[in-house]
Amino acid sequence: MDALNLAGAPVVEPLSILTEAFPARLSAFNELTREIREAGVSIKLLVFLDNKIFIEQDSVELFMERFGYQLRGIRYAPAGQSTCNTVTVRGVDVAWFTLVKEQDL
């Protein structure tokens, strides 16, 4: 009898240079990286395998001024004492960390 999978987490196949999607994904990632740098936004880390560009928190305002009209899929996830803020721009995730603010009781 087969097991019932209630989690439903999508299985992501590892990216291969042999797939048709690789050149398009690499091109979009590199193009957005170049444009972010040209806009003066400080890049902290590039993670191509996760399709994610991390920017410095002090560059968020500049990033929003330049790319704010292209934002899609805004997400927030707790990460210890920080929150990882992620937006999608042209199919590439751009993320930055902010400190978690405690609520007054």
C-alpha cells in the first residue's frame, strides 16, 4: 500500500546546465545582479542555486526606489533574532534581514 503524503511539499529538481531552463534562469539572475549593482545597492551575498540575491539592510530604501514597481511575492520569515524579508523581481528572489521588533505587552 502506498503512503499518503499530506505534507505536499513540492519536489524541486536540482538545476542542471543541460536543462532548457538553465540559460534563461542564469541570464535573469545575472541581469538583475548587474542592475542592482548599477543602481548603487550593496549586495551582501549571491546564491544562484537558490535563485536569491541578498542585499544589505542599509540599501533597502534605494532598492525600493529603483525596483519597487517590479516587486512580486512579498514574504517574511523569522530567522532567530532577525526576519528575512524576501521579494521577487523578474523571477529572482531578493532578500535582506531586519531585526525582530518585540511587542510591548
